[in-house]
Amino acid sequence: MSVINNNNLLINDYPLQVLPALAREIGLNEAIVLQQIHYWLNKKQNLIDGKFWTYGSAKKWQEENFSFWSMNTVKRTFTSLKEQGLLITANYNKRKFDKTVWYSIDYERLNLVSQRLVQSELSIDSKWVYRTTQNEPTTDPNWVDALAQNEPTNTLDLKETSKENKKNTVEKLDDASVFKNVIDFLNENAETNYKHTTKSTQTLIKARLNDGFTFEDFKKVIIIKCKDWKNDSAMNQYLRPATLFGTKFESYLNQKVISGNRKKPWEKETKKEVLPDWFDKDQNQVAKKEKLSVEETKALEDQVAEIKARLNAEKKVYTDDEKAQIKQKFEEVQAKHKENQRKRGL
């Protein structure tokens, strides 16, 4: 009979919490989901093929366990855990048409993650101990005995160096967490599927972090540009890390948010023209009834032709290319106006 592995990276109690070491290694969202599945497996209700299982649709998991996430985030996190080999799936439903997925944890794979973390920490400590003993000269060849006799040694320097190293390690891990959180936020809002592990993407995000920007700044830029471009077929292709997190990042961040009621040039409703009573009538009959002269009749016909031409122009349907050109001209005029204001000191 299989026994649930009480792995030191998981918690057996109900609170929805995770260990930072696990979150840094596999991702924060992934760690939360894995911990919650471990909680349900510990109920030991479904023992099949030597493993305990829990089950539920993505909708049920989202509603009952992760209501603070969107459905897309829940699906993406479960997929990530399966790709990492930590989550096992199966179908033990009695009815063939029932597609509810069953889940279990690969505790052997998780133990490897735990061992890797321990080895990593030991490696860091050993490197710093070696570096300190190599670079810090001792005046007494019997410095080990001197340490026992409370003589001055480089022990304090070693502790300070170790703390400094741990601080630097945390900063690097924090950067990795930011990479994932930023890209997850982008994917969720722009409905894209970029990876946070891509080197070029990490380089862009790191450059903006070095400039002093924060995770909240990244979120603001993503929200602003999603409002601008997401529903624009000509511009939604630019909802990507290369554009959003590049050299124009600060400009996007300081962009004034346009009211949602303000329409684009090609979306504005055309002003409806009030037509005169005589517009749809036969103009010759109107001329006879009103006893108009030849000149007046011609002027009336010209006026009708002008109105018809204007109405036809207002019914024009813009193509995507024309929309993009109008948007470009509009932005160029705005930029020129701002430049003139800057020159005048406004």
C-alpha cells in the first residue's frame, strides 16, 4: 500500500501557504497549486494503482481553491507543473464520456528537487568558505588551536562575507521571480504565451529593473498598452516584451490614459445631416410647384448632388491599413504639438 511522502518541501496542514525555497525553484503559482494538491491527497480518499489521487475540472479548481486567479492562470499553472514532471494526470472516471482529470504528485521527482536545493545551498557555503580561507592570510600556522584559545582570527570576516553572499543570492532569486511574475501578468492580460525563461526577455526586464523601475511599473505599462492595442488588429502584435520593455518603457509608463469613452478617428459616429423636406422628391416637380426659375432649379439640383456626395463619403469603411495610417498621422501631430509646447516652455 502506498504511503503519502511527507516531503520537507510540503505542508500537511490546511493553510494555503508555501515554502519560499519551493517557490523559487518551480515558480510561485506552481508551488501554491502543488501544495494545495498535496493537501487533498493527504485526505487519502482515492487509492488507485498504488497512488492517492484527487480530481476536478479546471473550473472547479478555480472556483473552490484558486478564486483569486483567472481561469487562464489556473490552466497555465497546471500545464507548467505537468511539463516539469511534478504533476501526474490520469482518467479513472466510471463513465467514458466524463473527461474530468485526476491528479497526483510525483513525489520521487519532488525529492530530486529537494536534494538539488540542499546541494545548491551547500555548494554556495563551501565556495565562500574556500574563498575566505584562501584569501585571508593567517599569521599563526596553528590558527586552529588559536581559535580554541579565543585568539583573534578571521572568523568574523567569514561571517560577514557569508551574509553578503546570501544577500546577493536572494537578490538574484528575486530577479528570477520578477521575470516570471511580469511575463505571467503580460500573458494573462494580453492573452499571449511568452516564456519568462527567454534570455532576451530577461535582459530587457533586468535593464528596466536596473533603471529603478518596479514590478508595479511593469504592470501599469502592460495595462496601458493592452487598453490601447489589444482590440486593434494592426497594433496587437506589438503586445510583446521586445516592444513593451524596450527603450520606450518610460514613455509608455508616463502615457496619459485615454478615457474609455473616447473613440478612435475611424470609430467616431458621423454627424447625421438633417435633410430638407424636398430632398427625396422629384426636383422638377418641386421647381414647378415653387415656380422656380431655370437658375434656381439648377442651384437646387447642385445642392442635392452636394448632399449626396457628402453622405456617400460618410459611409466610407476604413481598411486596417488606412486605420494604421490615420493612427500614425494622429500620433505624429500629437508629437509635433508636444514638441512645440516644449519649445515654448509650456
